[in-house]
Amino acid sequence: MGLLLLAGCSKQSAEQKNEQPEKAMSEIEKRLQEYAEFTLTTDVSKLSEKEKKMIPLLIEVAGIMDDLFWYEAYGDKEALLSSISDSATRQYALINYGPWDRLRNNEPFVEGVGAKPAGANFYPADMTKEEFEAFEAADKTSLYTFIRRDDQGQLYTIPYHEQFADKVKQAADLLRQAAELAEDEGLRHYLNLRAEALLTDDYLASDMAWMDMKDNRIDFVVGPIENYEDQLYNYKAAHEAYVLVKDMDWSQRLAKYISFLPELQANLPVSEEYKQEEPGTDSDLNAYDVIYYAGDCNAGSKTIAINLPNDERVQLQKGTRRLQLKNAMQAKFDKIMVPIAGLLIDESQRQHVTFDAFFANTMFHEVAHGLGIKNTINGRGTVRQALKEHASALEEGKADILGLYMVTQLQQKGELTGDLMDYYTTFLAGIFRSVRFGASSAHGKANMVRFNFFKEMNAFSYNAETGTYKVNFKEFQAAMNALSEKILVLQGNGDYDGVAALFAEKGKIGPDLQKDLDRVSQAGIPRDIVFKQGVEVLGLK
């Protein structure tokens, strides 16, 4: 009887427990679910024993770059994390490399934290632009210096390699160890030069050596590279790293497209003075499995293709290398693009959203960075110098639209297979994916401008009843050419005020688009991806 009673009580207790409502998710827990997890791996059986030993060394260097980026983006990582008691908020801070939500225009999500400084931690938070302009230092606009205050409150510069002396020495030593394992002579030469570059902040020789590598299976992008994090001036480069394994078969299929660059440059839809520069053709175009992300490229929205080096001297002499991160790209397509298309693209055109078109649009975005103009035509210096904090967002907008232009030209020449409607519809669906990155992202802002520009030119139709969009083919092509011309002229003229006006007018999300983006969020479609990565995942521990 006692056992029966106990069993009855246990059953009643379980039923009561089941009747209790589940604990509501916090706002941060909901935001964590906006990132879909994806495991970064590759077929390690194709690697040599020395390559397998090299990868853990490169991942260790990448970990150091992660630490350096934390300092650049925020400051003291450990102090921030130890101040957060909630585990979900700590995890979200790790994804965002700080207490500001990168996919929500950098709004703070940690109690007591104010707005993110536009210059991140590259400059004193209380420094004004007027103070910086009056500051006399030859290297103040260098990609590789911090601006700091002395005890008297005066500004001074300190090079990265001095600020990070111990860390870069550790990274350089590891790179030299990796170089000893390199079976490809070009990779060995690059790793040794890159080790020296980290110690001196002079990256030109190692960039040139990286351009000369052709046959290496393992690749490593490392150092202070992109300047997106500096939204005050776009002067300062941030540390990052990618560990990559080349897909030899895919890369061979892509190689032919680089030879078309001079012809495509000559045919750009803009007057002659804006296309006088000759794009380098010593470039290559390859596909990779990315097996580790660290630093800038891992913060918030994840990079799925690379176009480097950024140094205009290297670009004009040798061109750039375009690296397509095929496995990460497939993850974004499956987990984000396909669900978005099912919700926002007109049912009659959904079959045109394909991975091949997504891959090509992304690939030619990177190739298109090499087209157009790097130096202004009126003596205002490089485009990057003239456009300052607007340079990155406009350059991303240029690469997007000229990438689509390249796809159109090559398809019409018979060099690219597939229906142009596939590329155009996938491009439209891609806008909805990228505007969700927000205005704090150069890619997000570029997509806002393009959406509003295309809307004005009737490049797509909107069905209010179904909440779906449909490509208008002829108008879409006309908008592509018109926006290409507008961006190239703004860049060539170094028209800072004109670019500022373009972003002020079109770099924002209107209420109708916001309503549709809210539907995307309510449907539980991820905004981006996070990675399960490292030597254990690869089985190389």
C-alpha cells in the first residue's frame, strides 16, 4: 500500500511538472538562436603527414590573432567576460567580440555599457575628429598604429608590433615552425616573410609572396587586414586569420575566369576616364574548405569569400587572389538563403534560387574588387583615402554590383552556364540575407543602398498580398548598369560628400522592408552561422 501510494505521488508530481509552463527564453537566448551552428572540417585523408602537423600550429597562431582583435574591437576581454554573470550573455559577447550586437547596428546588450565608439579601440574613446585632424604625426593614418593619450592627455601613436610585442613574437615563432613543415616552396617562403611582417608591420613583401603561391594545398591568411572595424575613418586594419585547405578540383574549374578581367574592365558601363587602370592578371581564383576562423572575420556575420591583398600597390602590380570558402558558403545557402527565398521570393521564381548562382555571385563579387579604379582621377589620392569611413561600404557595394555585371557579361559570352534569371533572382534573395547584418556592417549598408536604388528603378515587383518579391528582368539589368556607373564615378572622383549623401538617402531600411525582415526573424530563419572548429573537430589533436 505504501509503495502504491508512493508511486501514485510520483506520478502526480510528474504530471504537475509536465503541466508547468516552460521557462520563457530571455532576449539574449533568442538572439543566440539566430546563429546556426556549422562544423568546419575537411577530408584530412588527402593531407600529407607534414600538413597534418602544420595545421595545429596555424590554428595556434589564429588564436593569437583572436586575442589581438578582441583588444582592437573592445579592450580587455577577460574583464568584460568576468563582469557578466549570465552564461548566455557571455556566449553572445564571445560571438560579437564585445558587448555590442553587430547584427543590430552595434546596440549594447550588456547592462551599463554605452554606445560603441566609432573608432572601436583604435583611438581614445573621447577623441574628436577635430582633435585628430589637428594632431601632427606622420603615421597617424597608418593601417598599423594605435592612437593613444599620454599622461598629459596629448595624442601619440604606437605601432601594432610594439603594442603587441610579446604576442606577435609568439605568433612569428609558430609561423617559422610551420614553415619548416611546408612541402611547397612558395608556402614556406610566405610563412617566413609573414612571420617577419608581424614583427615589423611591413606586409608588402609577404603580400607579394602570397600572390606568387600557386600549388599549395594548405593556405593561411593572417595579420591585420580589413579596416571595417574602424568606422571612424576606416584607417586602421584589424587582426584576423583563416586556415584553409584548397579544393583542387573546384579550383581548376574556376581558373579560366581571371583571363577575362582586362576585357571586362574595358567594357565597364562608365566613361573611359574611370576605367583607365589595368587590372592585374597574375591573380588566381580558388575554392577552399575553411577549417578555422579567428578575429575580425569571425565577428558577427561570417565571411564566405576573400579578395586580398588590399594593398593597392600589390593589386596594380599583381592583382589579387580570390578565395571562395565553399563549405561555409554552402552552410549559409542551406540554412539561410533557401528559407528566405521560400518566404520572400515569388513562388513562380523560387526555382531560380540555386547554390551554383549563389556561389558564382559571391565569387564574382570578390573578382570585381579588382575592377574599376583604385586611385582617384583628380589627385585626391587613393579611393580609400578620399572616401575615409565611407570607403569600405561603397567598395562592397561596387563589388556586389560589378560581380553581377561580370556574371551577365560572361553568361552572354557563353563562358558561364545557367539562366541569367538564376543569378538575378539569387542576387535579390541575397539582398534580404545581407541587409539583416545591419548598418554597422559595410556589407549590410551596401545592400540597403542597392535595395532602395533597385526599388526606385522598378527592378523588382512587390506583391503586398503574399509579401513576396519578383525580378523584373529588363529593369533589373538596367538598374545594375546604372548603379555600377554611379559607384564608379563616386569612387573615381573621390566624392566624399556625394557618397555620404547616397548613404544618408538610401542606406536605410524602410518600414515595408522592415516588416518583411521581421517576418523572416519570426519564422526562425538564422541571421548567420557560428562554427564548431579546431584540432579536435578535425581529428588532429
